[in-house]
Amino acid sequence: MEGKTCKEFDESCIFCHFAHNRDVETTILKQDEEFVCFRDIDPVAPHHYLVIPRDHIVSCKSLNRSHIDLVERMAKFGKEVLLDQGITDMENVRLGFHQPPFISVGHLHLHVLAPASQISTYMQHKFTPGTDRFITVRLANKFSSYFIFFLYYCNVFFT
């Protein structure tokens, strides 16, 4: 899984089907030319959404420096979805990725959780920031320096 970086569509990937409007059962909350957002099928918070790129990227371990802007745009898109849903308290939001082996679908997906204070007790371990299971994304004015750490944490090698 980790060696693949990106291709437009993977026929065997359910999220690729969502991203390319080939699934009629999934309700898409928001989409544009680059991303698609839908509800997580097993939500752990009142608002639990997934933002996926239309292009097939396997996981956060497939990211490199060229993806810094992509991840920043994914986080911004996720926050826009929350605003569309009436969530304005962005201090109580958690954005992040699981990394292998803690992913269930091999297509990069950003978890958007709100309010983070209401993440179900039995699933908090899976969404704890700073663990191997959940790598958080934070929006800041100097986003790039954070992502160098983020990419390092995901064991991404800079080539």
C-alpha cells in the first residue's frame, strides 16, 4: 500500500467510486473539482465526515512535500463543510488521518469531527491526537512548517 502515490481512479476502491459519482447510495454533502465529502458510516461524533481527494492516493504514508497544499486544501474543505452544517466553534473540531495499519479503506481520507469534546468514549483511543493511530491536521498561518513535521511523523521520506 505505502509505495503507491496517486492515480486518478482505482476500480477496486469504494472511495474512488464515491469520488467519481459511481455510487448512488452515498449522500455527498459537498463536492468540487478536487474533493468529495460524505458522512462516515460509523460516526464517533455528532458530525463525523470524510473528505477525500478525487484522485486515488493510498494513505498519508503516500504523501510527500508536493502534497502540502493538497492536505491544506482538504482541511479547509472540511471546515467549510462544518460551516455549511452550522458548526461555528472551530476550536472544538478535530481533523486528522489514520495511518496504516489503522485504515479500513486504502484511499486518503481526512476525518472531520465536531464537536471533538463529544467523540464517543469507546472510540476516543482511535482519534487521540499525537498517536500512531491519528495524526491531526491544524490550520495555521505558517502551515508548511507544520506539514514538514506531519510528513515526518507519517514516515514520509523526502526525495
